[in-house]
Amino acid sequence: MAAIIASCGQSRRGNPKISEGTVEVPGGKIWYRIAGADRKGIPLLTVHGGPGAPHEYMDPLKALSDERPVIFYDQLGCGRSDRPEDTTLWNVPRFVDELDALCNALELKKVHILGQSWGSMLAVEYMLRKQPARVKSLILSGPYLSSPLWSKDQRDWIDDLPDSFKDTILKYEAEKNYGAPAYQEAVTAFYQLHLCRMDPWPEELLLSMEHMGTAVYEYMWGPSEFTLTGTLREADLTSRLSELSVPVLFTCGEFDEARPETVAYFQSLVPGSQMHVFQGASHSHILEQPNEYNAVIKAFLEKQDSGK
């Protein structure tokens, strides 16, 4: 059961109640927060990316708590959740069980799920493995659903970099010298174009970086967004996307690490799904264009809630 560790706020319409707590999951305890805990709408459960990039960068979604509970949580190994050192815990089935345990502990009878980046793969894996009747729709933002396609997208973006950065990335990847200052400088240049185009980066993203579960990220993913050396390097759900039977909305930025062409391909595999591209934005379109992002999500959720 959920262990409530704090509850504050008012029930007035303009001041949604905030509650937070911890939940026992396989491997330890995870932390969660619910904005608008007193609202009557179908909850929206957010699933962050990484693996290991905690919830803070998804904070703009709390604006939707004026109508429904918005649930944030940190996956095991990052943020405010426990950080065990047992690498056998860092696998997809356990993260799926963790998500299911959270839904059960919060007694979610109906829920919409929004997965961002790696969180989109986790959300789809949850649907395929558990087939939960509670889930009414999926929102997949900057979706990572195929390592081969993700790798191809990043290589295409790298090809567009100035030769100095491109050559540096190729040189140090060949040497597996990911800590070299020149390599890190090239990584930063890539991130400023495709991870987040804001200058400076917003506090929410910096907090996620500060509270990053680096051990989980490097074990499952690799040393950078475009260098996949971890256990997810061959993951691919494209052959099973047609099995999704709930309404699905895909979102991405014009310059997203999840390239619009690839996201459109994902959409083509999910019958009846929708897609929205945020012009001028990147992987962090939730932060770069929060008003438009929330308006798009709000309209999609209200449509699903009304059954129209």
C-alpha cells in the first residue's frame, strides 16, 4: 500500500491539493507526488524518461491539475526514490511491475498515461505485458520505441552537425573515450540542438540532471543520448504497436531526438492514433512550449473523457 508522507494544499478550485508518498515496489520504494489530488477528473499518470531522468522536467503538466489529478513519480534508481546498486533490477519487466504496483497502490480504476522518451517505451510495454483495463489512453511524447530507429535518427542529426563536432564524436566513440572534454563539448552542442533548445536550460531540466540516476542510465542506455551501449540497445516495439487498442497521441518537436519522420511512422502503425509536431522545438517540447503542449494534451484528454 502507499505510504503517505505528506499532504498539503486546499480543496479550492484555484489551489489543487498536493499529496505525496512512497510505494513499495520490487527492489525498494519509489516516491510519487499527486497534484490536484482532490480533483474528480480521470487522473493523468506521467512516466519520465532516461532511464533514470527523474520527474522534474515534466513539471509543466501540473497545470492540468485544475481538472484532474496529475501523478508524478521517480522510477527506482533516480530522483527521490531508492537507489539500490543491484543491476539485476534494471530491466524492462521489473520497471513494468513497478508501474503496475504504483497504479495498484494508488487504487487507480481509470487512468490516462503520458510517457516521455524512455517513458513511452515503458508505457507501451505496460500495455502489452499487463493489458490493464484501467488505462483509457496513451500520450507518447518524444517517443523512444525502437533502439535501431533511435540510433538512426541520432546519426542523421549528427550528420547535420558542423564537421568539427561530428568528427569529434566519431573519433572518441571509436576510442570509447566518452569522458574526453572534446567529446563532452560535442555532446553539449548536440543537446543544445536536439535535447533542449532553450538558453539557458530551465530549472526543471537542470534539477532532473542533478537528480539523475546515472548508474541506471549508463547500464540500460549508455554514455550519451546517441551512443547506445546498454541493455536496451536492441529493444524494438514497432512490430507490436498495432496491438494497442486505446486512443494514442504522439507528440514531438521539429528538432526532436525522436525525429518527426520516425514518429509519423510509429503513428502509422497504431490504428486511429493522432500526432502533433511542435514547430521550433526539440525533445524537451514540454518545457520549450508549455502552453501549447498543455493545450494539446488537455484537448486530447477531454475528448477521451467525453467518449466523443
